[in-house]
Amino acid sequence: MEQATTITVRHAVDKHCYELVDGETAIGKTEYVPASGPDDKERIFYHTEVSEAYAGKGLATVLAKHALDDTIAAGLTIIPVCPYIKGWLRRHPDYQQHTAPILPEHLAAVDRIFTP
């Protein structure tokens, strides 16, 4: 008998990320920064990772789909700075209507996260 999976995705609003969790252990995340675009309706995804111990199981896809679907449901536009999210969106063209081009101000918003 196969063991039921305990892997889920949760939105950690205070951390500006979606976390992939196994039970209560975080095993991956996709991070974003809210942008100050038209009416503050953008979410800039800039980094996605899954723990090496869980690699190759399609979990990054689960994480990306959940995060992007939730972003769309919230009425926000996706800004795909993250290479993984950008690639995922190329493979799922039905999401293109919910994206916007990356502008210099989007990159500046991401840079501010890493600038002390």
C-alpha cells in the first residue's frame, strides 16, 4: 500500500513566498516581491527552489502552478523574473494573458531585496 503524501503548498504572505511543505518541513519555495505597478496589481516572481532530496518528482511544477493560479485568482499580474517561472510559463501558454513584460522597475524592485 502506498503512503499518502503530506506535500502541500502554502502561501507565506509575511515572507512573500509560496512554500512547498512536507508535513511541517519546508522543502521548497517560490519567492516574489509585490510591485508598485498600475494599481499595485503585480507580483514579481524572482526565485524558485526545491530541496535536492525532493528533486525530480515534479514538485517545482506543483509549486509554480499553485503560486501562479493563486496570483491570478487574486487579480494580480505575473512578472516572471525567475528563470524557472519564465520557463514554466513558456510551456503553459494559456497563462500568458496573466503576465506582463519585465521592466527596469521590476528588476530594481528585486535588487532592493538584496541591497542592505
